[in-house]
Amino acid sequence: MLGTGKLKYALVAVVVLVGAVGAAVGLGVVGAPSVTGVDNAFGPVDDSATVIETDLQVSNPNPIGVSLGGLTVDYAVSLNDIRMAEGVKEGVDVETGNSTLPFTTEMDNEKIPAWWVSHIRNGESTTLTVDADVHSSLLGESFGAPKVERSIDTDLISQFNSTETRPVNANAPVVSDPVLYVNETSARWGQVDNETTPIEMDFTVYNPKSTPVPITEIGYNITMNDVAVGSGATNETYVVPAKSEETLETQTEIDNSKLDEWWVSHLERNQVTELRIDFYAKIEIAGTTHTVPLDEMTYTETIETDMFGNKDGSAASDDAGSDDGSSDSSGDSDGSTATPGSDGTATTTASDDGSLVGDDTATPTATPSDGGSTTTTTATTTTTASGNETTGDDDDGGLL
């Protein structure tokens, strides 16, 4: 063991060394390390947590590594100011020259519903920020990393807004198809809360028959990557008058408690999600209630995100060279494309900024078949409340 005198000299030596290093930094003899860039990526994900992998690029101008006194790295990821993940790494050694400091943090997936609520309330827009700070206890200084900020924008439901005329076929022997036409559909977000995300949907339907058609129920099922996130039915009966239009109002709801499960599937599929809403209607025909799948109303939208800007395999390093300190080196720009598939599905592809604005140009057709005639209606065809149908439907109006 060291004697009292030797211990005293050792402590004095440490104090002198620390003071000398501090003085050298102050005089510019010893340079302070700096953080030159930040790379982020998603790592493994499971039902409870999402790993975020981060590489800090550090430049140490000194001829020796920095370890005396130790370095501490603080790191945090936020979505719309909601702290999603944070961590601290202590005792970091920095080699001379340029080096990379890898570390990981975990995000609690139970925070996903809270972020989703903020995303919808903010007009389907999210600001992702990454804050990293390196502190040297030896030098008594902190070195902030370049500011990381990205915008993630989506467009989940606007493609439901349509004026395409689509038939509703009962496929029942007691009635000729179509029993109704849907001339217009629209959707908008309702008042989202912590539990549910409502989507208010309207269907403008036309009854080509000569007798009223009661609709006793409209039901729906919502999935995101085959994860069931919502289902339900209206409890209001609508009667569509003969040769007239009626607007049916319905509200679908996403169960926010299911969104952490959806998030796992979104990352497992390389940040791609297929939103799907299926509908059915219960229609009274000749005194009998028929459940009719509204296949023509099925809504699908493919959403792709790039949260950290490096999905293509290239690291979107956020470096200190940016004029504004923010660094999205992926060159984000507003704009995206939607490519309708052969089934009318709109595929939305995000540009580098994560913008997801699609443009579904599919043109499904409505084909009335009453009285044995066949008429094809395009997306520009409409039927009017007065009964003047541009589809050329020659149905006699009877239900039999």
C-alpha cells in the first residue's frame, strides 16, 4: 500500500496533470474532440422494444487518444417532441484522428400509440429529432453533435375521396344486379384521442330500382400489414328512395392499442405498410336481409417511410457540414408518386423526405346488367338523383 506521503504526491500529480491539460486546451495546444456526424438505423425489433443503432463520427485532433477523465455520450430520439428513446454511455475512449463510436438505445413500443396520435393531430406530419451530446469530465466541456431533424409526412386516406361510379351487387336470385350504385366516397379524420383514431366516411349511393332499398348496417374491418387494428358497424338504418341518391355516413375506428403491434410489422417489412379497409352492407331485399360484401369499396393504400434516411443502404450521415446544422444528406424534397396496380390499389412511394402523397389513377368500371343488357361506365360516368343515368341502365325498376 502507498504511504500517506506517496498518496499525497500522487493526488497532487493528478491535479497538476488535469490542470495542465485544461490549460493546454485553453491555450490551443491541445484541441478538443468534436462530433462530425451521426448515423442512425433501426436494429432488431420485438413485441416490446425497438433497438436504435447509432454511430457517432468523432474527430480528435490530438496526437494521443482521449480517455483520461473519460467521455460520456448522451443520446435521445424524439418524434413530435415525444421522447421515444434515450441513453447514456460512459467511459468512452476516443482514438486520435477520426473514429466511430457505436452504441445502441431501446425504444419502448408502448410509446408508438402516443406518437401516432400526435402524427394524426399534426396533419399526418412528424418531425424526428436526434439529440446527441459528448461530455469530457477531463476538459470540463461538452461537444454537441450536428442537429438531426427529419420530416416524415404521410397521406393515408385521401385516396378514398373518389367520384368513380361503382356497382353494388347482391348476387341474390330474387333481384337483378346492381341493386345500388356508389357515385362518390369521401374520408376525413375525426377527433383522435388516446384510445381511438376515427375515420369519418361518406358514401353517396344511387338506387336505380323503382322501390326503396333499406340498408340496415354498414360494417368494416381495418388491417395494417394483416394486423387487425379496427372493426365495427353502424347502428343506423338508411333507406335509399327509388331512383334517388342518399348519403350514408359511417365512422370507422382504429384501435390505438393495436398500433405497437403494427409498428413491429412495419419495421419487419422494411418500413412498408399496407392499409386495408374492407366493407360490407346489410340490405333488405323482398323482405329478406342480405349481407353484401362491398368489394368495389375495398380501400388499400401502401405506405412507405424512411425514418432515418438510409433505407437504400447508404448511410444518411448527418454531418456538421450543413449550413443550418441540420443534416439530412439524403436531400429531402417534397414529392412522391402513387402507382395504381391492376386491381386499383394505390402504391405510395415516399421520396427522401418521407412524403407520402399518392395519386391513384385507377379507373374501375360499373357494369349494370339489369334486363340482360350490359353497359360499361368509366370513372367519369355518373348517375343523378333525378334518375337520368349516364350508364345506360335499362332496368325496369323491379326487385324481381
